[in-house]
Amino acid sequence: MSFGQAIVRVFSNYANFQGRARRSEYWYFVLFYGIVMLCLSLLALIPGAVLLTVIFWLGTVVPNLAVSWRRLHDTGRSGAWVFLSLVPLVGVLILILWMAEDSQPGTNPFGPNPKGAQATAARQEGRNIPQRAAVQVQCINGPMQGQTFSLGPQGLWFGRDAACAVRFPDGSPGISRVHCRLGWDRGVPVLVDLNSRFGTFLVSGKQLPPNYPEAVSPGARFYLGNPGNLFQIIS
């Protein structure tokens, strides 16, 4: 997961205290938070800078708590342990050590491994696809019907946001600002819903749980919000 992807994922899961968050997602957000706060502190003498700091803090306190909660889930611990930070020094040091731990393998009581437990299963079933294989996504129904998008190493982001490679027009029904992502996990294409409001579905009708990678293969079809936004993976 890249720095930018981690920031988008944290904010797209603004108040989501369910599921798990990878180590890279948490620490990239900590880095982002530290950089912004440092920049704001350097501007402290400029009129209005204090107000900007307060606004930024208020805007990030919930996602900061949520990603910390999910990171603890990823290590097999209750998210409530985040309040250990209220214990001076010792509590903070313990939390830092926990947050630095790798993901628990497989599924734990809080959900599947966000690194791609399902992708691992797909490889075991013999559906492994090399990461450099020519994989594309074609819009079957929707505003971009007929268009084809290549799945590169960084993946494809779907949504209304200007940064999304597969960008829907503003006001598109059933489409969130950052809706879902099609990417790679150890050479296997995986589809991840990014806590969208209207959901991401396989053509079978199965709704993907937020932030859990679903292994997909050429020929697979999925839709965003409703079957009117239908895509197919082709090779």
C-alpha cells in the first residue's frame, strides 16, 4: 500500500471501527498527520494559522481513532486498548509496540487478513495470474459503457473523485466519492470495497464487506451500487 492509498483509505473509512487495518495503512497516516501538524506549527505566527490547526485536528480526530482501533483489531486485540494511550509514557510505549506488529495471519475474530486471505486461497486453487499479465477492466453498463481500463501495478480506483482512474460523473447515483479499488495482491487481482455507501457487488449478488480483498479472475463481473454500473475483467 502506497502513502497516498493509505490516506485515501483512512478518510474513506472516516468513522469505521469494524474490520482490520494493515500496518502500512496506520503508519502512513501517522506520518501524514505528523507532517501536516509540523507544517501548521511552523505557520503559528501567521494570523489564522491556529484556527487551521484546530480545524485539522477536529477533522482528523475521528479517523485517527478509527484507524488505530482497526489496527489493534489486525493484531488480534480489542480496539478499546487504544485508550491505553491515556496512561503516561508506559501506555504509549506499549501501544507503539503493538501498532508495529505485523497482521495476524488468516482470519481473526475481527475479520479476514486485509493483506489478502482470499487472494491466498485463490492461488491455492490454481487461479494465480502474474502481476504483469495484461489484465483490463471493461465497462459493460454505465456512464463509461464500452470504455476499457488497464490494470497497472498501482491498481484502479473507482469513484467520483478527480483522483480516481475510473471516474464517474458528479451526481452519479449509487457511486461514492472513492467507491472501490481493483488492485494486486501477490500477483492476483483483488477487488476491495472502500466502505462505499451503496456497496460493491459481484454479479452473483454477493456484496463485498468493506476493506476485505476479494480475489477475482478474468471473466468476473462486478457492479458498483446497482447493476447499471457493471464492469467485467478481461485479459
